[in-house]
Amino acid sequence: LDLRNHMANIELNLINEALERTQGVVAHAAQLLGLRRTTLVEKLRKYGIERDQEQLAG
């Protein structure tokens, strides 16, 4: 059992679900997750999730 890896997988799944629910609009996904947009953008980079620049602007 690797707690750090497990928590990262949970976080990644929640981020992907929020992006799906908001049609990829990062600002809206961040709001849904209770994060600042900049924090979510950092997490997208961390996990290698790429979005359209227009969607990143939100």
C-alpha cells in the first residue's frame, strides 16, 4: 500500500471528473473543487493534463 500514490490517484480522478462536468473550463472546475484556478492549473501541470489555452483562461 502506497498512501501517497493512492491519494494522487484520487485527486487525479476528482480533477478529471470536475473538468468533465464543466466541459473543460478550468475556472469552473476549480470552483467546483473548492480550489483557486491557479492551484488547479498547477495540479494539471503536475499530472500532465493538457487543456486548450482558451479553456485554461476560463
